Amino acid sequence: RAWSEVARAWHPDAFAGHELGGLEELLVQVLDKVNAAYRVLSKPEKRRAYLAFLLQRHAEGRRKPDVDPEAEIALKRGERALRLRRVREAIRAFQDAAERNPREPEYLAMLAFATLRDPALEPEERPRAAARVARKALSLDHRCVRALVALALAEEAEGDVASARRRLLAALK
């Protein structure tokens, strides 16, 4: 869908009523790059290789543990499932991501968010379980904003509004 929207916006025919001059060649080059990106991102193997390349390039010069492309894909799968309100599917994907890279607090933070809505848990157990996961994420990085927000939501659901407020203020800082 994104490819289609960008291709329509940048296709030279979209500017048929205008005099483009030298810009037509530029539009064709942009469209070629968009099509090349689509060819890479539309195939799972090529997408994984490209993600691995980006992660390697991003991590160069930093002392951060290597990121597993499969974990990143699981994270994206979980985010999509959460948006579609498929909570159990999202939890499985976030658990997969966290198992693949247990040192990444963002994976655990997203798992905490999903745990707050886990239909397999009793409603009164959800905030406690989410708080445990969020605290584990914060033990890896005490500045992880998502984990702070997830913990604040869990505390608020348990009735501890004052702690939730402090957490959210800390996250805002």
C-alpha cells in the first residue's frame, strides 16, 4: 500500500498538466528507487538481509549488543497484531523477540503493554504481570520510556495513582 501511494505521488504522469522540463528525469529516478525498494522489501529473505544491513550500520561505533533481525521482525509482527487487537498473537511475537534478544528492553516493554490486555490472565492479575515485565525492562535500561509508561499504566490499574503519576513524570523528563 505504501509503495502504491508513493508511486502514484511521484509518477511523472501525475504531473501531466504541468511543464516539468528537467524535473521529469528526476521523477523517473525517484520512481526507479521506489520500485527497487519495493522489490527488496516485498520478499522476506531480501527484507531480512536489508534489515540486518541497516542494524549493522546503525550499531557500528557503538558498544551495543548485536540486534537479531528475526527479533526485529517479531517485534514488528507483534506491533501489528496489537494494532489489530490480536493480543495473544502480539504476546507470542513479543515473547519471541525477547527470547531472541533478552538484553533489549524495548521488546520487554512492548510485552508489558500487551500483557495489560492479555485475555488468558484474570483481569486483576494483568497489571501485576505487566508490572513484572516492565520492571525487568527497566532493569536493563532505567531510561526506557516505553517501560516507564507500561509500568505507570500497570500501577494505575492496580490503584496506585500516585506512583503512576511519578512514573509518567519521569518518562516525560
